[in-house]
Amino acid sequence: MNAEMGILYIVPTPVGNMEDMTLRAIRILKEADVILAEDTRTSGILLKHFDIQHGTMLAHHKFNEHQTVEPLVRRLQAGENVALVSDAGTPGISDPGFLLARECAKAGIEVQCLPGATACIPALVNSGLPCDRFCFEGFLPQKKGRQTRINALAEETRTMVFYESPYRVLKTLTQLAEAFGDDRQASVSREISKVHEETLRGTLAELITHFTETEPRGEFVIVVAGRQD
């Protein structure tokens, strides 16, 4: 690595409770030359909460990341330190971040990802399902390729983790039940690290019944047991 180059810091931010912010994350955001934010308004609230005074905050999201990567790499090559945050959780995990990290690595720029908040690990551990081996699927395709992906996972033996919006939770559980069998064990966690955090466990059929009777609200993580031999 060129010692004169800057460092790209990938900084996780709380998915709910502000107390989940690490001391190191706060320090990096205070010291960085530039903060890249998925939504500058959302990140502005975070910075204000932790009294982080910062003059240079730029938008970096899925709609502009292909255009912003090259100038950001040049800034890093010139010696500026850049901190990347998303609205919640760890950038790159179902959020922008991969493209910039890849291009920095190609250019020989040091990339440091801080440990910190993410929704998938608490949901996995809370599920009561095996978590020694698992696969993270994130958001399933909304249309094209969705059913093909679900069908391919029917033979997966590892515990599977999915992200989902409240508007598609019931649809996703129903499609998973059709492909995996409605007796497959699963759990649904919502609003992780927030006031109304909740985890429900049972068969896919039982979870479908629950969310048929109870309107889904909040951000969801679905954890499904793998196929048993």
C-alpha cells in the first residue's frame, strides 16, 4: 500500500438503538476528510446526535455510485481519508459500498471495514436455528428470477437469511413454504435493536397464519432452516 494514499473506512451505523454505535466509529467519522452518506439527511441526524462536526459530506447511493467512484478514488489517491456510511447497518450488505471497496482495492488503496451493527447476525442467532453454517441471501429479486432463486434454494442445507420489506413478507413466506414445504422451521425478526423489536418462531405455515392475521410492520429478517437429509 502507498503510505501517502488515504484510507477508505467502511463504517457501520446503528440499525436501531443509537447505543450500538461504537467508539471507534465515532472517532473515524470525526477524523475523516470526507463522509459518504447513502442519505445525507439521515446521516446528518446521526452526526448531530454524536456531536460530530463535519463540513464535507457527499451523497453516495445506488443511483450515483457508478458516477462517483472514479473521483472518490482520485481523492483517496491524493491522500484524503474517506468514511462510508449507509442509512443503517454495514455498507455493502444490501446497501451501496461494494463497488467503491472493489475499485479502491484495485487501485491499491487501503480499505478498512469496522466491525459493527448489522441486522442479519442478531436475527440469525435469535432464530434458534443452526448458525454455525448459513447463507445470506439478502433481498430476493422482486420480479425476474425470483421464483428461480427460491426453487434453487430448496436443496440448500445451511440456514438461510433473507431481508424483506413489510409489504412482501407474507408473499415471501408463502413462496418459501410452496418451495420448501410449509412445515419447514423458520423465524421472523422485525425492528431489530428498536423499541418494538420482536422475533417469532415456528413453521412457515404458522408464520404465514400469524402475518395473515397481523399486519406486518417494520423492517424484517426471515431466517429459514436448511433442508434436512
